[in-house]
Amino acid sequence: MTQIVTFTPNPAIDASTSVERIMPVAKLRCSPLRRDPGGGGINVARVVKRFGGDVRAIFPYGGATGQLLRQLIEREAIATITSEIAEETREDFSVHEDSTDKQYRFVLPGPTLSESEWRTCLDTLAAVEDHPAFLVASGSLPRGIPNDLYARAGRIAKAWKAKFALDTSGPPLAATLEEGVYLVKPNLRELSALVGQVLDGEAAWVRAGKKLVERGQAEIVALTLGHRGALLVARDVVLRAEPLPIAPVSAVGAGDSFLGAMVFSLAAGSSLERAFRYGIAAASSALLNPGTELCLPQDAHRLSADVVIRRL
């Protein structure tokens, strides 16, 4: 049985480069361009594969960039199930400014999917015969797709008796939580927007997480806090992890590395606390690498020993 399936309706190619200084008008001589397969669920699949997990990635693709995306994923030996769309798969890019050590991230608009295309995408997911233990739906939704697409994916997971993990934002996040999920991984901005208020401190973070659990919207809330670490809320436990002292090379993909390592650990039978520890270690590992290199297992294993978790 496939342990983990990821679902990415809005995949991308993530391009990255660096330049000494960003300025207008002048020609900026950049370092060689790096391209990685991207989009939330695809990044999660890459992380799970690196840790040795059994994973399959489901996504639509279109045009020349879509073909390149498939090639980049095949290069990482990840099993895929795809559906073709008419418009081009999107491409995002980031530029590191060497003189200031700042990173600039540019997100281009993705394709618009017709109703038949997004329904085919969902049907492709529903048709998976080898039902997984976990379904991970992650990333933004492309234009043309209804906000409840992930909620529909959640119903498929329930029919499979699979645990459903979610990482998205805005109306798709709210719509899917009405259906209920096993694990949700918002960042602080996303959780604040969801509850409609500024969450200004640990007590407020815990209250917001507990409300989602008590309402049955999520069994586990894993809140990533950037330079402030992370918080995990479940029915019987609240865990707080402080950040590791790492100077980031790139922040791209840290959240996906967190989710990928955590789901891999849970699928492998780890305790919730151990899975949370590896999520923190993997996110920290991703900060060490350029572009969308994501985490490396050897770094995550090493850093996991340094993660300090306390129960609140």
C-alpha cells in the first residue's frame, strides 16, 4: 500500500538565482539559474521521498513548463499520476541579493483551469486504487477552481479511511476545515486571517489552535511561526518548539519540509512529539540550502537532537 499521496492542483517550477545588488534599469549579471519542481504537495512528496517514504504525487500539468516539471520530478524518482491542462504550468522565481543577504520572491499567476480540467484532476485523485494511509493536499488553488476543492479531496480521503493533512490559506482553508481534517499546518498569518483577529502571543496561538480542535475542524494544528519556532495543538497535548539558531540561506520550502517530514514520521509510526521534532528539524535544514533545495535528511537527523520541545 502506498503510504502517502500528495495532491497539488497548482504546481510550479521554482527558479532561483542570485545577484550582487538589485537596482533598476541596469543589466544585472546573475548566477546560473537553478530550477526545482515546486508547489506545496510536490515539495512534500520530494521530502517524503528523500526520507525513504513511499509516496505518489498527483498534479495537473500544461505546456512546455508542465513537461519540464514532469522531467524534474522524474529526475527525483517520484511516482506520479498526472492530468493534462490547456494552459502553461506556472513558474515562480526568487533572487538572492548577495550584498544585503536578502531574498526576493516573485510569484507569477498560474493557469486558469476549465471545469472539465479541474473535475478531471479530482477524478484522477478519486481513481487511485492503492489507497494511502495519508493524503496531503497542499498549496494554492489555480484560477477557475472552486474554493471547496480540498474539501472534496478530504471526502475522498474519508472514503479511503486515510488521514488527511492540509496546507493552504484563505477561503480554501476555511472551506476545507468545515469538512474536518486530521492535520492542518497554517502559518501565523494564515491562522490570523482564518480566525479574523491578530494573534499576538503564545496564549492567543494556543486558544486559536484549541478552538479548531474543539470544533472538530482539525485533530492536530501544527502552527509554524518562522523565526519564533512552532506550536502544536491536539486534544490532549500542546507542544512548543523554539527555533534553532540558523542563519537562513533561503526560506523557500521550509514549511513544505516541515509538513513532509512530519507526515513521513507519522506514517512511519512515530509519536506525535517525535514527528513534530522532525518537522522542526527539517524546516531548519531547508533554511541551510539555496533556492528550493528543501531539507536534506542528514541535516534533519543531525538537527533533531538540538530541537527543544516543551509541553504547555
